[in-house]
Amino acid sequence: MSQTTAVHGEKISLLRVLGPAHVWALGVGIVLVGEYMGWNFAVGKGGMIAALIACWVAGLLYTCVAMIDSEVTSTVAAAGGQYAQAKHIVGPLMAFNVGLYLVFAYTMLEAANAITLGYLVQTVGTMAGFADVHDKPFIVLTIMFLAWLNYRGVYATLTVNLILTAIAFVAILILFAAVKPWSNELLNHQAMLNGLPYGWLGVIASLHFGLWYYLGIEGTCQAAEEVRSPARSLPLGTMTGIMTLLIAATMTWYVCSGLMPWEYLGQAVTPLFDAARLTNSMPLMVLLFVGTVFSTLASANGCINDASRAWFSMGRDRYLPTWFGAVHPKNRTPYRSIVFLVPVALVFAYFAPLDQVITFSILSGLLGYTYMSLNVILFRRKWPLGMIKRGYIHPFHPLPALVLLLLCSVTYFAVFLGYGTQLIAMLIFFVVASLWFHFHRYQYVRRGDQFTMQWPRPVGY
Amino acid sequence: MANSHYEPPKQSAFGQLIDSLFLLVLVIAALFAPLYLKLAGGGKIDIAVADKSTWAGLGQSAVQQAQWEKLGFTPETAASIITSRFDYSFNPTEVVITAVVIIGYFALLFAFSRTEYREVIEERFGRK
Amino acid sequence: MNSFQILEYAAWAISAVLGLYMLFDMIRIDRTYDEELLTSSREGDIEDTLVIDPPHQGGHK
């Protein structure tokens, strides 16, 4: 892929080179790491059965997210994804907040990935018999390398993601086949399952980490300005992505729950790697080690891509200093945003503990989903069907939006159980940031220019 | 476009820098404040078991015991993991406060966005 | 110094090189090109440029 200095009419823009497979890789690539680490904290919060219920309830939540998102994004196709949607449908302050959710969710997820990768290298170093091994150099290297890859160009970045993701997904399939799910030779669910240790309250509590099975799938629409035919590719990539994840999540649960006592699984850092260890098979161990490394890399890679697109879009609209709205003339990437977010990710990966980082990521995502459910209702009201061309129309409106809103409310309560302080701290942050935006920052924003879609005037305005 | 067109002031490089730094500090404060104030994380309690030094005493069956051992645990090292439970007792007032904060936050967002959005639409499509 | 330590130092070194590369390239680009051009990207140039063949990028005026 040659990246030339294309200057049409003294303007440079992002490069439109990606296909549906890249969209799938971006969506699934970010999320698949959730099966390799993190989801199992749901087992700790409510037990095995609760984790399975959480897996499917969260699956329902994300199916709603994917359907709603596909409809809106097939229409509002711009870098920044949900941010650009909010700007057109709800208003500038909402857009500013959505932009921050995206940057937060992805930068924290990127930090979580780097921490996991560093931990894994450290574990392997210790297993190999070295004394005094550190994880920090590998945490830093992960972030630096992926930032550099992103800096160099989007096509190479997401092609790498496609390969990494595909291998990590196949690794889960192979593990599932290798434990012979039809026999009791390795798996023993009867001996391992233990009912609901916390009762039904535990089921709700486990929904908190149940989101982790899928968190980030909505990132597909960040690539909207770089996809060749967004109206077709984005819904296709997103929907196949959510199907892939539902399958992978259920398989992961089935394998792990039949192999490990729930008390162990509930606090494991690398559950699928542990599952492979319990099969006594060296090839499987190597495969799942590679799978874990690849999935963390793919995820962090996609996160840098998405967070920088959101930051870039906000700079371009003057929501943030305009300096961030620059495109690299040769690489055609939002290079300043990429560089700026590197130290932010480093600070969190270096100093903060994993479950806190994950919780902040989940909370940002959750705020985003709450917005989406309200957003789609307004979208249908301001531009009813038939008024503008939609690439995809989701069925049963407004049922998915209401289900999504209900599930979000339950999940807030789940986060509250155990992590109430972070929830409040996060909301205080967003309130302060919103007031700052409304009373200070918004003066630098051009009013009419924010509305860039070729749509008619919204109904009721 | 005859109607009121808003021309924003040009922001100086210094102003841009201050704005970026403000956001950066705010982000880091939001994340690290709960950690430093030691308010982060759920409360955990230990449940009582018959005997912490044997697998049977910890309530583990023979099959479970085999898996623990394969993972490299002894009853002593596994005991703290097996007996630890989350403490889900909570105060209803706290739930109500949290709910009010969340709903208030979204109400604020939608209210401010609405006024700003009207301006955007007026400038883009002209006054009605 | 064992071989794992060498690996750790290598990781630090590569990180530094990549970081410095990005920093210097950013400064170089900022000085070579006009700020107006760099920030000229606008949202929503979607419908009219819907299908662009990647190999032919750069040929358009």
C-alpha cells in the first residue's frame, strides 16, 4: 500500500482504504481480549452460573447496541463515530461528553491490555527460571510500538489487527475442540458448578464484568471516514462482530467453568491460558499463550486507533484545541492526537491497578450506551424513516432502545455494588468537564459548521 | 446567510495549551483521587470454614482438589482465595444519591445540549 | 546480567527509539507544512468521495 501525499484542492483528509474485514477486525480485535482476561471477574462477583447469565444478558445488551449503532452509523458516517452522531442528533455538549467517553474507554482498555501483556511476559520469565523479572519495560514497549504502528498508517495497522484477531479467535476454537466438549474426560461441570454463592444479587453484581465480554464492539464506527463504503461495511462488520463474540464468549465460559474451581477462576489474570495449562498439553499451552499475547496486542492497537480518531474529531470541531485536528500529510493519520494520548495511556498502565483501570473503561462504555438508547429515539423522532436514506434500519423500534436503557440501569447498580466510589468520582469528572465546556470552551466553536451531514432540517426545530 | 452568524474568537497557542493541560489534569485527578483516598474497590470479608489446612476442610471435592493442585496450589496458599467473599451489604440512601447524580447528570447534558443545538440548527438552516 | 535483563534493556531501548522517532517526525512535519493545510480536514466529505480506489489515491485534483 503506497501512501502518497494526496492534496486535493489544498485539503488533506484521512485515507479511505478499509473494507468490511477491517471493520470486523477493528471491532472484534478490541473486544476479543475480553475472553482472554477480565470476563472471569464476573465469576468472582457472582459465581459460575451468574457469569453465564451475565454473559447472555450482556450479549442482549450489546445486540441492542450493535443494531442501534448500525442504523445510526450507516447514516452518520464520520470519524469519531458516536461523537459525530451525538453532534448531529442531540447537541454539542452531549457530543463533547460522548467524545470523552470514547477516549476514556479506549485509553483505559489500552492500558489494561498493556498491563496484562507485561504480566504474561513476567510470568513466562519466572516460569523459565529467571529471578527478578520486571513487567514495566514490556508495558511501555507495547504502548510505544502500537502508537508507532498507528502513526505510520491505518491500512497497515488494521491489517495487522486482522491477522492477530483471526489467530486469537482460532485459538479459542481449537481449545474448545481439544477439551472434547462432548465427553467428561477433561471437563467436569457436575463437580465444578456450585449454584449461586451470592444468590440473585450476585447475578446482578456480575453483570458489571459481564460487559467485558463485549466492551468496545461499538468501536467499529470510528473508522467511518476510512472505510470504502461505510453504509454497507459498517453494519456488516459490526453485526458479524457481535455474532463472533457471542460464540467465543459462550465457548470460553464452557471450557473454563468445566476446568477450574470458581474461587480460582474469579481472580485469575489469564483464565484461558490457565485452562490450557490444565489440559496437560504443551502445544495448547503455547497456542493459548500466543492467543493471549495477540489478543492484547490487537485490542490495544484498535484502542489507539479509536481513541485518537475521537480526540482528532473533537479537535477538528474546536471542542478541543484545533491543534489536535491535524492530519499527517504522508501517513494520513491524526498524528498529533496519537502522540498526545501516548503519555496518558502510559501513566495509567504504569501506576494504576488492573481492576480499577477496567472499571473506568467499563463505566465510560456504560455512559456511552445509556446515551445511545436515548440518541436513537431522538434520531427517529427528528428524522423519521423515509426522510433520509439509511444504510440499515433496525427492527422493532423502540424496543431495543428501551431494553438497552433498562439493562444500563441495572448495570449501574451492578457497578455500584463494590465500586460505588469510582462511579461517583467519574460522574463528578464529567459534570465538571461539561460545565467547563458549556461556559468556557464552547465560545471557540463555529456554530453552523458542526452540522456537516446533507440532511434536511430536523422535525421540530 | 443574513441571520446571526457567530464568529468565534481565535484562540492563542497559549490558551490552547492551557485548555489541553486542564483536561489532562482533570482526567488524572478523576482516576487517581479514589485510589489515593483509599475509597476504591469493594469491601471483602472472609467466610468461616471447617479447617483451613486441608482440602476437605475448605469444602473442596476430590475433583476440585485435583485441579487446584494442577494449578500449583496447596491448601495453605489457596485458603485466602477460597474464603474471600465480596461484601454486598449497602445503604439504600447511597443508592438513591447515586441514582440522583446519574439522572441529574444526564438531565444537565440534554438541557444544555438542547439550547446549543437550537443555535446550530438556526445557523445551518436559517431562522424559521 | 542474564538474558532476560538484556531483553528488558532492549525493550526500553526500542521504546525510546520509537518514541523519539514519533516526536522528531511530528516536529519535522509541523515545520515543513503550513498549519492551515495540516488542519484542513473536514467532517462529512462522505457522499461525494464514496468510492476511491486506493491505488489511485493522489491522482485526484
